[in-house]
Amino acid sequence: MDKIGFGIIGCGVISGTHRKAIEAVEMAELVACCDVIEDRARAWAEEAGLGGSYHRDLEDLLARDDIQAVCVCTPSGMHSQHAIMAAQAGKHILCEKPLDVTLRRIDDMIAAAERNNVKLAGVFQRRTYESTKRVREAVRTGKLGKLVLGDCYQKYFRSHEYYASGDWRATWELDGGGALMNQGVHGIDLIMHLMGPVRRVSAYARRLVRNIAVEDTAVAVVEYENGAVGVIEGTTSVTPGSGCQVEISGDNGTIALSGDTITAWKIPGVEEEGAEAVTEGTASDPTALAATGHVAHVQDLCQAIIEDREPAIPGREARRAVELIKAIYKSSREGGATVELPLSYVDDGPGIG
């Protein structure tokens, strides 16, 4: 096929980033959008130059022969419903983070994609950055020696107005959590991408500033399967927000990332890597997201479809971050008790205690 036609499911804030990404990929073509609020879908289509190519009913969008793939940009707790419908219609799927807000529904998504022989890809744009790739290669090739510490600090600011901007925000049912599940999921995926899976966790999640049902502040101590330990922090309660900071130390050196920039490369005998001067605008403004990482995701999904291979971040890989967040919530509900991974569905409930 010359072009892979894309449909957008959900015309909220993040859909604009997906639109820019599709427009930037030569082998992709934006065909139509869908939103339950018809006026919003109409306005989105007009702004995107699609004319009248918009839908209120998802079934109508999924019935189109000129769409081969969809971007799921709806509230997190609706992802599985819409992704499963897309899979049953034979459409490949690029799903915003998190894949969904329960492990059971994520597993249902993965199973639906496998049954219907379609690709299911997750969005974690931090993995696409050149700085991330350099750090991962340094860790993978043993340049840091025996891994000892893997820390991730995500100090974001989100206002009361932000939480009031959508009735799905900061709800267990549709947002799945707060500072961790919505904002912190990116850094949690990143630290595990660099350090490997987590074996156990002890954590506290709290509502300290915002008048919301979910957490605005969380701290966890984790033990990785490789024996290293670390700290994960996630907030939307601090002023000003400072974004995502990652630091990895071994017995032979330390590397630090701030946003997209390598800020420390302290490995004796190994040449220092150059830094990338990229500003993390989303620390305080969720709309200030560059489309660069999403371009890489759209490009990868197109190539995965054409080459009939798995996408770079398949569903089961994107699932890991949600599982760790759920373990953090479980530990918090149990007063900071140590929680072992993997989790069962019994531990998949909402709440932080």
C-alpha cells in the first residue's frame, strides 16, 4: 500500500499531537476523526483540513475501508473498549498511555489484537529520544558495571483548573489514578526500560494539595530483578514543576537524564556523551508536548504493518508500567507494605488508602 490511512478516536488535547505526527510521516495519511461530541469532531476535522470527514459513532469510523490504523486518544479508562472495537474491525492500534487502567482490561486488549491479527502499540515517547537510546546502550553493554541504583523523580505541576477541565480527570474509573497513572507513567516506563523489571515495591501515595480523589504525591522504593534498588517519585503538587529526572549508578559510573538531556556522564575511561538541549515544557503545561516522539511511534507502527513485525512497544511491553503503578497503589493501601510482582487481578483495584 502507498499510504496507511489513520483515524483518530477522541478529539481531546493529545489528539493534536497525534495529528502532527501522522502528518509528518510520509507513509501515513490522516483520513478521519471521531468524537462523541459531534461539534468537537466537526471542528477538529475542519482544523485538520479533513472537511466533513468526521464521525460521532465509532462504528462508522471503523467501517471505513480507507482506514487501516487508529490512534486511541480517549480517556484512559475507555482505551480497552475502543481498542477492542478497533481490533475486531481489523484496524491496527496506536494507543495513548496508559493502555488502560486495569490489568484485566489491558490483557483483554492484547488478546483481542492477537485474535484479530492486528498490531497493538503503546505510546511512550521517552523511549524514542536519542539520549534514552545512548543511556540504554551504556547500561546494556555494562559500561556502568554492576547496577546499584536506578532513581526516577517526576515533579510536575497541575493546577486545580487542569483537573476541573474534564470530568474524567482525577477519577479512578477513567483516569485510573493521579500523578503516577497520568503523568508519572512515562518515567516509570523509562526507568524500567533502562533498569529492567521490578521485583518488589514499598510505597506511599497521598492527596496532599489538590482536592481530587486520586494521588497528587507518591514515593516508592523499588527493588529490581537484577538486585539494584531505587526511588520513584511522582507529583502534580509542587510548584514549579521540574519534569522527569533519572539517575542510574553502578559500581563503575553514573549517568543522569533531565527531560531529554544527558546531564551527567561520569564513567571513568569512557568518553562523555554530548547533551541534547531540549526543554521539557510539559512539567507545568500539559499542552506543551512536542510531536517528535509520536512521529517515531507512527513511523514504527507503519513499518510494523508493512513488514508484518511487532511494533517497538507492543501491548505486553506497555503493560509493565501500569502493573508497577498498581503495585504502588496496593502498597499504599496496605500502609507501605512490600508488594511482590507480578500482580494478580485480585490486586488490580482502585484506591490508595
